[in-house]
Amino acid sequence: MQRVATDLHHALLQCDVRIEPVVLRASWRWTHVRAGLFLGSSLFRIAAAARRGSVDAVLFSSMVTASLAPLLQGTLRKHGVASAAIVHGRDATLPSAPYQWLAPRIFAALDAVFPVSRATGAACLERGLAATKLHVVPNGVSPDRFGSDWPRGAARAMLFERFGAPENVAGRRPENILLLCSAGRQVKRKGFAWFVEQVLPRLPEDVHYWLAGEGPETERILAAADRAGVAHRVRLLGRLTHKELEGMYRAADLFVMPNVPVPGDMEGFGVVMLEAGLCGLPTVGANIEGIADVVEDGRNGRLVRSGDATAFCEAILAYRRAPDMLEAARSGAASHVLERFGWRETAEKYLNVLKTCASLRRKAS
């Protein structure tokens, strides 16, 4: 969510529009501590800007900051200022009774809502959003986010030097294994533990799985690897630097999104798939929630049924058996991301809706 807000801000600065950012700048450790004061000061700043007539529309970067919308509703509408919010997924589905009581009131106070995927949009509609306010706009990725263009062999050598080469590779040289990877917060909905225990044991010994990130499921993933007898083929890399993350993407053969449904916690989109694709890495992902809006089956990867271990195996093995198909998928992944998920086009979609809402709000005030 933070990266999306930052990249969108940069993209909007390139458009024909004046931006007045209201930003909380804090490390992850201090974000929650400072959030209350930030929201309080933002309430006054936005209201003052509306009274001055210096703003036409307010775009909240998530439902968290959009919680100010009901409090600002009277002031914004009195002065002809439109309001909208981006919804990422869990910021709509958070399983908290007070939050779910608040969500429809936030939607009612806004003029437009921008879910990042069709699944997120459906979750918003289920929580009281009027269909006329719904505008699905997918996330984007900056083309220069990963710009080193490392050859795969060099990236793999860097990764092995940094984290150690895999062992027991079934007669293959380490650089010739089929390397699967995932990135993201290690929570239950990501399905990492399920994949390690149910899918990886069915794949050949020369298929290895490396994961970047941290989270409450880390120990469960390790325990699943031990139970399945694949601990030697699983590597948890922890939190990576920007360079290390790019190295993993460029060194791997396939990106994996093995998500499973978890009530109250959804995959709203999955920016990591755009990052991986930008580095020429196709995705094998569960056909669930926001993942279905990112992966075009056969173009930048494969979609398979969530929880279907056999389907995941077949999709991965199809690439393993056909190096030419895998190479074509790598090229297709990069071009797919650049063609469909550029930030400039995404920013224009936001602006078009905001301009329309602002015009209608001025006429109504």
C-alpha cells in the first residue's frame, strides 16, 4: 500500500494537475504510533484546504485514511470538493466488528471508490458501496523499479554467493536447478506452508523453492518443510534489500502465488507479481481474488485452482519440460506488465474519474 501510494504520487506529478500531498513519513516501526496524530492533523489540513477553495478533490490512499471521510463530509460538500479512496483488499475485509460498522459509512461519504481489483470491488459492494461509485483501477509498477537487466546466470551466481548454493540437486549443477520463488508477508492467505507441504514433495528433487519476506507463518512454513521431507529444497531468505530482491526475481525460473482463501483476509491485487514480471518472471498462481486480475493465463503465467496440488504440479512441470515455452513466458511476462500496468495510464484513470466527480460536486454545492 505504501509503495502504491508513492508510485501513484510520482505518476500524478507528471500529469497536468496540481498535487498537495498530505503524507505520513515514518519507519514501519513507528507508523502505528504516529498514525493517530497524523490522522488528526490531516483532518484539519484537508478541511482548511476545502474552505480556502484550493482543492477540487481529495484522494485517500486507503480505507484507513478514508476513515476521515465521514468527519469531512459536510465541509467538503459545502465547498464543492469531491472525495475518493483507493481500496486494496484487507482494508475493506478486516474482520473487526467496529471496522465493518464503519466501512459502509466511509463508502457513503465518498464520491468514488477505486478498488485495485474486481475481487476487491466485489468485497466493497458486499459492504454497502453503491455500484455507481465503483471504479476498478489496477495497481501499476514503475518500469525503472528494477533496471539492472542482469543476465539470469549472473543473478543466480549473486544469489548463491549471498545465501549459499542449494544442496542435493539430484545430479544437476546448482545453477541448472528449476528455482521457484515467492515474495511477501508470510501470512496464512499466501499459502506458502500449504505449497511447501502439498506441492513441493510431488515435484522432482531438482525443483527448489526460495521465499523472501517475514511474517507470523515463518515457523509454520519451516515445520511444513520438515514434515514433508523437503527442508533441503526450501530456503527462507528473510527481508531482502532492493538489490537482493531483484536478484532473486532475475535468478528464479517461476514466481509462485499459491494463495488459499482465508475469511476476512484477501489478496486484493499482488504487486509482487508485477515486480516479478518486470524482471521477466512468469507467475503460477491460484485463480483467486486479485491474482486473477494480474495473471493472464498463457501470457504472463498460469492460473490454477486454489488448493489443487495436482494442478500446481502440472503447471510447473509443463514449464520444466519445455524450456522454449518457459523462455517465451519470460519475455511475455515483461511485455505484459509494461503494456497493461504502466503508472502513467493508471494515474490518468484516477484523474478522469476525479475530475468528473469534482465537476458534479461543484454543481451540487
